Amino acid sequence: MSESRIVADDTDFADFRGCGERCSIGNFSAKLFLCAPQGGYKVVKRPNQAVLIEALDEFRDAMRLFIVRIMRRIWGKTIKNAIYESLSSQQASDFKTNLHNNDGSIESALDIRDFPDIIIENWQHVFRLRFRGDKRAHVKSLLYIIKHARDQVSHPPLDTDLDTEYTRVVLYHIIEVLDKIDAIEAKASVERLRDIMRRDQALAFLKNTGRPLKQKPEQSQTDVPPHPLPEDPLHF
């Protein structure tokens, strides 16, 4: 969501992308809000989906820059040709179309679904050392989980939000990959989204149990890896 920003409603004021204004929002209503580009805000009906969409945008933009920078190290091939050779015929065709629609910008032409194939295909040549000794299978698993999440938000359920635990797991994995590629700003943005989600869940819990809403819930000093997805749709 390039022209809006999700905020928690336990903050008195917040700066937003797009409108560039400071919008006042009420405290402790246990909801997520989305600032419109024209100013003001609206309640997000599917907060998990909204959080994940913005996190995926941060991930996509950071990974585009990372992949193009690392692919420059491949000898004897242009970046475009190296990418073409890494993708399936359908993905290569889509990449070519995206290049044309984005004035030849390689970064803008890359899609999240391209990242696993490009990185794994060129693992030995350039990416193995850049991922600090991580095993190929682990990085592949992370990238495919995030790719699957991209498909989930592209084709969401008609009447329900994404599962909260699923969203939390994907956010954790996005942060892990961004940390590995040293995407400091993008990682901080996704961590902010994760913390908003935590606050919203804590506030909702307090409201549902009738407990007083006098203080913000304390945040843990350390991140504990979440449990694996209950049903992993991916097979390697």
C-alpha cells in the first residue's frame, strides 16, 4: 500500500505516507486504522490482510534491490539474461512484459513469485555466501512461505480475514529474510507492523475480558520464533 499506512489506535497522533498530515485517532478501541491519501482515517475491516499486504510491499521492494545488486556479480551474462534463465517460461514471459511496462526497470519488473527461483538457481554462483552460511533448503523454505503468503493476499477469502497465527508466522519469516539481506529500514517497518498487530490483539483481549485499559501491553524484549504453520502446503 504505497499511498497509505496502517496505524494502531493506541497512539494519539501519527504521521502517514501519502497525505503527509498528522491525523488524530482515538485511544483504546482495539482496532487498526488506515490513513487515506486525502487525509483522515478509516477502520480496516481485515486487519491481518492489511498488515500482511504492507509487509509484503516492504519485502518486495527490498528484495528487488538486493537481487539486482547481487546478480551484477554473475560473469558473462547481463542481469536480464541471467534472470530470464532462472525463471520458468511463463515467469520469463511475465518478466518481459513487466520490463516493457516499467520502462526497462529490472527492479520494478521483478515480482515476489520470482524471488525463490532466481535465488535458488543462482545459489552456488552468488547467493550462497551472501546468506551467511544458511542452508539452501532453509532459505528456499522461507522464500516459498512468503511467496505463498503473496498468493493468499492476492486471492483472499470473500468474507473472512487471514488467520492471525498464519499472519504472525509470515511476518516473522519476512523479518528473518530482511535481516539476512541487511535491509535495515524495511525490517524496521515490518517490525513496526508486527508490533501494531501485537498491540491490537492485546487491546482486543483486554476488552473481551473486561480488564482495564489503563496501560499499553508490555512488549517482550526478545522475539521467540513462532510455531510452524499448522499445515505446510509446500513440499521440497
